[in-house]
Amino acid sequence: MIASDLIKEGQFPAEIGMTVGEVRELCIANRASELPVIKQGEVIGMIRLSLLKSLPMSQFIDDVVETGLVHTINGLTHEFEYLKLMSAQSVSSLAVVDDKGEYQGLVTMVSTMEEIDRRCLVS
């Protein structure tokens, strides 16, 4: 299974200009403890749910985005490769980008493990 197999509609990243409350809802909806943050289609950082818990719901996320090393994968990345990257970086989700670096979707550890479970049950 490759990353593009798990991209589902309705999995949205955080965007510059969103509030803490909006991003917390996205984390819950995406079942992820962190989300990629995009600006004009490009992934510029990550934001962690644990950081958001201490901030007012109406605060904008613009100043609290972690913009250091941002890990992205392309849609052809195999599940074992990106699960290893998630584990090494202690993250539960990764942004999938195209060859131009534009956001395509999100893969999460939860959705990947559910798909692996489903395949095991079917076979």
C-alpha cells in the first residue's frame, strides 16, 4: 500500500489564519495528534494538539506553528517507509505532497493501521 491509497476526502490540514479551536477540531476529525500547516498550498510547518490545549480557542495559530524540519512524503511512498518515518519523528501524521511540494492529503498512523487490519481480516 502506498500513501496515495490512504488519502481520503475530508482530511484537511491546518492553514495559516485558522484559530486554535478550528485546528483542534481538525485534529480530532483527522484522528491525529498533529497536523501539517499549509500556506498557499505549500506545507510550511506542523502544529501539535498538545500545544493547542494550553492556548485560548480564539487565538490564531500563525505564531505557534513549528516551522523547523517539516517531514512530507510523496504519494508513492510505501506504508512501511512512512510508518518508520512517523515512528522516528514521533508524529502520528504526515503530509503527502506532489512533485511541486503542494499539499495533496494526509496519512495518519491510525488510518494506516486500520487498513492493515482490514487487509489481514480479508485475507
